[in-house]
Amino acid sequence: MRTAFSLALATMAAFLPEAQAAKGKTLTSWDCCKPACGWKSNLRDSKATGQVAVCGKNDRALSSNDADRVASSCAAENAGNGFLCSSYQARPVSNDLSYGFAITNGLDNCCKCFELQWTEGGAAGKRIQVQVINTGGSVENGSRQFIIMTPGGGVGPNAKGCTEQWGYDWGRQYGGVVKGEDCVTLPDALQAGCYWRWNWARGDVNGWGVEYNQITCPEELTRISGCRA
């Protein structure tokens, strides 16, 4: 059970001294694929310690060695038993703060954490602290995309992983389900993360502007991922 003291600490993650507030946008995704930061060789640029957890088809974490060796379930050829763990879905901490995991551009960001504060959309003024577990998205004209790991947030170009792991209807390829009521169509283990978008963030989340800073990673995130940077 979270005490008032521990909740207060959760909202006070330290900004790194060199970090400057920058602008970006949020997108959503959940493709069930093995995260890129799950390969130890991809952690060299970020100088991360540990390794991002990878799950098997049964949603149970693989051993460190198996997680490193296993092929992604989304591989075009010789797909393997590397899947995204359900524990990576976003969750609320308070009315104005959530924890989650994200994709952003550059393997040098593997396992780093950022605090995003929305400047528009239904979540304007709210914050999410995320740890990067995958690489993707773009950085254009100084604006960085953060793709928040959200079940029902769209499978993107990798529909294979979720079909193989769960089956089910995942909504639009990009953007996923269109309203909270559609979250009931997802696997039970992933519905809470789907409802997060509509109930806590109060909307689609895709294309909403944010200001962000790099922060020290909250223990709640590193405990799930097993990785620090």
C-alpha cells in the first residue's frame, strides 16, 4: 500500500542538471514485439546497466540470457519467443502523474527516463514519467516523439506480435481503439493500460504536445524493466 510520504516522493523525481526543457509530441503503440533495449548489444551507447525485461508468449519474464538470445516475435523471418511484457503498460500514480514506458529515437536513450508534461489535449497540465525501452519515432525541427506503450494504442507496422501472442482485435493499425468502451475487446491483462488513455489521460493522446526533461529513473520503473541508465 502506498503511503502519503511514498506518493509524495514519486512526484519529485530529480531533473538531471544538464537537462533543458524541450518540446515534443506523444503517440501511442502496443505491438507486443520484443523491445530493442532487450538486446544487451543495444545498450552500449546508453551505457545502461542491467537489461530490459523480455517476456515469452505466456507473458512471463525470460531469464537474462534467454531474453538476450531470443528473436523477436515480430521478426520477418525466423520469429522467436520474444514479446512485450504486460507490465510495461502505463498506470496512474495520482490524478496528475502517471508512470509508463516509451519508445523514442536513438539507442543511446535505452533505459533513460524522462518526465513529459502535456501542454495540450485532454491531459494538458498532467505529467507522465517514462522509461525508454525501445527505439523509434522521429526528431524533427527540435521536436521529439515519445511513443507511450499503451495497449490498444495501435500495432503500427508490426501486427504479427500481438496476433501471435494474444489474438484479439486491436483497433486501428495506427492509433488503436477509438474510445474507452473498446478496451473490453483486449485481453484482460491489458485492459487497465487501455483504459488509462481514456480515463486518466482523457483522450486519444496521439499528437498532443509536451514539454519534457530527462530525470533520474523512479524505482517503480527500474524494478519492472530491470535496467538503469
